[in-house]
Amino acid sequence: MSGEAGTTGTSTHASAAATGPTSAVKIRGSPSKYVKLNVGGALFYTTIDTLTKQDNMLRAMFSGRMEVLTDSEGWILIDRCGKHFNIILNYLRDGQIPLPELQSEIEELHNEAKYYLIQGLVDQCQKALKRKRDEYFPVCRIPVITSQREAQLLINGSTKPIVKLLYNRQNNKYSYTSNSDDNILKNIEMFDKLSVRFNGRVIFVKDVIGGNEEICCWSFYGHSRKVAEISCTSIMYTSEKKQTKVEFPEARILEETLNILLYEKLDSQDAEAMHNIGTKLGSFAAAAACHSDDDEDHRVRKT
């Protein structure tokens, strides 16, 4: 029966293999022939058919193309960690396997698959690792800048669009209108929600100092230049005094945030997809224009 040997056999044979003489041989035989493998001290029984099912290093080792080391008891020695070798055997048998849950174990399996040149398993591990990394995207980091120099360095060095919220309640010279404090909080809450929603695509920055007298202001940057700005403060004149009014232009903030995505740098696959969509839309538009011209000619001829 193919599979990993028992625990007792593993320790006994591993010790013998470590002390006994070794020899280099070429393995040939019927596909149904069983072979004994010692992979880093872990022992396995399996068939030549399983080991040669796919085009990889194991096929080269067990089809007579490469010499392999054996010990005095006939165990074939492979100088790799045997922790995930049973998963590799199951993949060779079935063509697919459930991967481990832990990211560290998927990375270990990925390294073993690369060593044995099992490309299908390499691809499966890479996709799983990408999904694992994507799971952490909602936990985003927000840079807080305290000077104009910091802001400029970040803007000039970024390849992604930037949304910056400046808020500094202490900049106010007058009293606030009744709803101003609530609106400041609403601006901050929307900033936090947008930063999670577009995390990984847009860099969101908090400016708590500011180089001017602004109290609450949104700035939008693409390709290292400012493309839009929304000032949320204004001065209200009353018969007795001046007051500062802070507004919450929610719709406009969302609109400018969506617009800034036009400055997003797409990866090669996304760029190709967008190009294909643009080409199709251009073809549809040309066809529609041609059809419209035909209709116009037809109407003219009818009159």
C-alpha cells in the first residue's frame, strides 16, 4: 500500500540510513513496482507510476534518467525535509490536494514543490498565498504628516493616487456654528471608511498641522500633482460677530475620490483588460455612429 511508513519504522530506518554505506543507482522498473523513499528521515512507500505521472524532477529520478542514492537496506535517499512529502505524493496521484491552513506551511510546501519542479502545485500554492495576503487588506495604515515637507515627499514618491484630509480645529479664529463640530467628525468618519474601502488602491493621509489657516480640507493627488481640493470651511457673517462654519459635502467628497481612481496605476493584466474593453467600446461607438448616419441619410431621403 502506498503512503508513509509507520513512526517506528521511520526512526529505525532513518538511523540505519545515516550510518550505513550508500551507493548511486538508476531506478527502472514496472510502473506498479513499489519503491522505498527516505526523505530527510521520513519514510514512504509508493509506486514508480505515482512518481512518474507528471513531468518533474521525480520522474527524471525514477525513470532511469538520473542516478539516485540508496542505503544498504535499499531505501532511496532524498536530502529534503519530509514534512510535506506526503502532500506531494497525493498531488501526484490526484492532480489536486487541499492545502494547509497556515501561511507558513503553504510557504514550506511551495518551496518543496519548486525544488521538485511540480509546476501545478507551485501555481496552486502561489494563488493560496496571494489570497492569504489579500485577507489582511482591510487592516490599513494611515500616514499622519506633521509638516509640508513630509507631505511633499510622500506625494512625489507615491505611484498611487493620494487623498489627504487636513483637519485642525485650533486654526479657528472665531466661534463655530452649531453643527460645525458634528460635521468635523463626519468628515473624519468618512475618511476612515473610504480608507478601508479603497485600501491598497489609494493612499489616504491625515494632515494634523497644515501650512495654512484651513480647518477642514480634502486634497486629491494623482501622478504627483494636486487635481482637486474641497474646502469644508467658510466664514458666516452675522449682525453681531463672525462665525466659522464647517460643512460635510459628502457627495462631492465621494465623487472626487472615485475620480482619483483614474490616476491609479494598473498591473499588466488589469491594463490589458481595460485596453480590450476600451477597444470594444470604441468599436460599438463607431458602429453606432455609422448607424446613426445611415438613419439620418434615410430620413433626409424620405423628406
